Amino acid sequence: MQKDHIKGLDGLRGIAAIAVFATHYDQIIFVDFSIAMFDLGLLFENGKIGVSLFFILSGFLLSLPFWDQLLYSIPFQGTRRYFKFRFARIIPAYYVCLTALLIINDEWKLALSSPDILLHYLFVFNLTEFSIFSFNSVFWTLAVEMQFYLILPILFWVLQWFKPRHTSIIVLSLIFTAYVIQYLSIEYFTHSVQWPWDKNLTWVSVFGAVISHSIIAHLPHFILGVFAGRYVKSQNLQALDNIWYELVFWLAVALLFIILSTPVYSSISLPVSRYGFPIVSILIMLVIISCSRTLFAVKILDSFMFKQLGVISYGVYLYHLPVLNYLDFLMKKNGYDVMEYANLYAIISFLLTLMFALVSYYLVEQPILKVVRKNNH
């Protein structure tokens, strides 16, 4: 499915990838550096909002052709084609990374790993406590993303039965409903449940990751992106001078920097919500909506460095944590404390991550997408 090409969004993907890398780097190094009131350690720690940026971007971009069909009766190229492109984008590179990790770590030799491995290949490993963070703890977002892919056509199938002018209210109501369900799930789930096929494994636990990291917990972020798509498709973005979009963009960026690098972040989130929802998420949405219409920000985001990083961002996301962990292990094994060599550790791990991401993109992702495009002309 051909998505709308919108300037600046590849650059935003690159920034999201850097943010997630910085978070996991900080979890090993514990960055401790401040400039005036701004704590860069907190900024690195809160780089996890890169996940929210990925989810909102995904909801935004994937919803655009659906909105075209719903609002303007522009022919949609079909859910079958939609799923082909989505699966081709996510599955092959993920399977390569997953299989490599299973082989390198000899996971397949462990008896208790069998259900875990199967759940990972089926993209439902986020539904059990024993598998959600195993093998590569960033994988859980891919399971959630795949489940979003399944939900999106269903959402628009429902929206077609309503008048177009009511769709904004329905989408916003879905955000609120998802948050309420998540809140009630955490508040009222009081008993852990064991995996029915092996009592040694936990299926769902009280205050566990299955609930806190569920698709419901992250649905507000994805749907906020869908709402942003509704806004862009229903508004004449040329109606405002570009200077106003520039103002919105940089104001949102400045507020994000202040929130993420100060204790403000921990005090603004709604209970049981993630990634500073709703304030941080709304600011991210404003950045996405405004960036393509800015005078200067889009030039930065579309610069070679940010754009190329965005192009390979999926590989960066897949491989950065295994690289960070293995390099940490290797340096310690050879008598080097990564905290003493934090800068060297950052440079080498980032370069290695880029190398794996480039290999993934040019040998796996791009060739498969070319085949899918060729077969769907």
C-alpha cells in the first residue's frame, strides 16, 4: 500500500530511534550530567517516549488512505494489499533478528523456551509474563504494532457507518475508552494466572507487564495518530502561513525538552498511562502535524543524516539492545568497565547498531519490499 510521503517524517523516525537507543544506553551507563535546570540523565531515561512517537507516527501514516476513502471516496487499494505491505515491512527483518538471537544464545535447547519461541513467531508473546521481555526486551512493541495493524481496518469498517463529521468524536471517544479500560484492568486485576500448559510459567500477574504493556495501554497513542490523520485530511494546511507551523513545531519541541529533562515528566502523566500521556503524546502529535509545513525544521529533518537514519530506523530498533548488551558483556570480560569508558562504549555500540541496521535494510527489508511492490502493480 502506497503511503502518503510527507516531508520530515523519516527524520522524526530517526529521532525516535536515537531516543530509544539513548534510553537503553542510560540503563547501562546511568548518565549523570546536568546543564542548569536540565538533567540530561533524565532526558536519556525519558527517551522511551520514542516508542510513543513510533506508535503515533504509525497510526498517522497508516490511517491516511483510510481517511481518503472515508472522507472523499478516493478508492482504497484493499485490505489484502494493506496487510501484504505491513507484514512484509515488519515480519522478515524481525524473524531474521529473532532467529539469530535464538541460535546465538542457544535458546532452542531449553525445554521451557518452546512455548516462548512459538509465541514470538506468532507475535502474541506480549500476552504472557514469561515471554513478553525474553530474547530481546524491545520486541514487545512489535507485537503491539502488529496487533494495531489488525485493528485499523476494523476501526474504519466501523467508522464507515457514521457520518464523516462524527468520526472525530468517535475516535477521541475510543482514546478515552481505552484509557478507562486500562485503568480498570490495573485497579481490579487481583490474582495471578498460571500458564495452563505449564504451571511453572506465569501467564498474567498482578501489576505485571502483560497489563501495563498491553495493546489497550498503548491504543491511545496509536489512535491519537489516527486522529492526527483525520485532522490533516480534513483541513487545508495551506490556509495558515508556514511561519505558524514553524512556531507550533518549535514550541512543542521546546516543551518536550523541558518536560523530559526535568522532574515535570513524572508529575504530568495520568495514572497508569505511559509515556507522559496525554500531554507528551499531544505535543508529539503537534510535531508530526506541523513538521512538513515548517520553513526550517523540515530542512533539518530531511537532511541526509536524519533522513537516512529514519530509513534504517527499524533495524536500529531491532538490533540496538542486543548490541548494547553484548558489547557491555565483551568489555567487562576483557577488564573494561563501560561506565569508565562511557563515550567509547556509546560510539562503538552506536556504530555497530548502524552497521546491523544497514545490513538489515539492504539485504532483508528493501529486497522484500521491492518484490511485494513488483507483484502488486
